Amino acid sequence: MLPVPRAEAVFSRPADAECPVLRVRPSADMLVIFPFHAAEEIDFDVDLRELQGQERLDGFCRFLRDVGRRLGRPVLMEPEGGDGHPVLGFDAETDRVVLLAGPPVM
């Protein structure tokens, strides 16, 4: 395990340098990957196959809630390659994880 680099070192890298990532396991069966793209936002990736079943989904919702409470702001999840419309997220005003989009209309 390597120490987490200081933000100044990560964001002062050359434009063509590889993007560093932080890998975190909020639980034994869930990996969250934080790529350091920009200092203004926090992005993360989760493999949805790791969220199968209610217990694992509840764990992911706790993760969203914990991050949102710590930051004091909403945490939104949108699908990979999505159109910018989040589907699930932590609402800081109600202190809850909420469904933001229904199933697609056929």
C-alpha cells in the first residue's frame, strides 16, 4: 500500500501524465475507484455487479450518505456514458439517498 499523495502533487502533474487513482473498499465486497481528474470535483467509479442484492445496495447507499454528510452536499450517481442525468443520489437537504430517475419509458 502506498501513501496517498498530496493534492498539490496530483493536480500539478503534466497534462499528458497518467491520471492517478485512489482505490477504497468501503466494505469487503465493494471497490470504489476515485480518479483524480480535477480539483473542483470528486468522481468515483463502482462496478454495479458488486451491488447485486439488497444488502450490498444498502451498503452502497450508506457510502453515498457518509460521503454526502462529510462534504455537506449532494452526492450523485449517473450511469457510465450517461447523458448527465443522475439516477441515484444523496440529498443533503433531506439527509436521505433518493431515486432520481425512473426506468426508461419504452
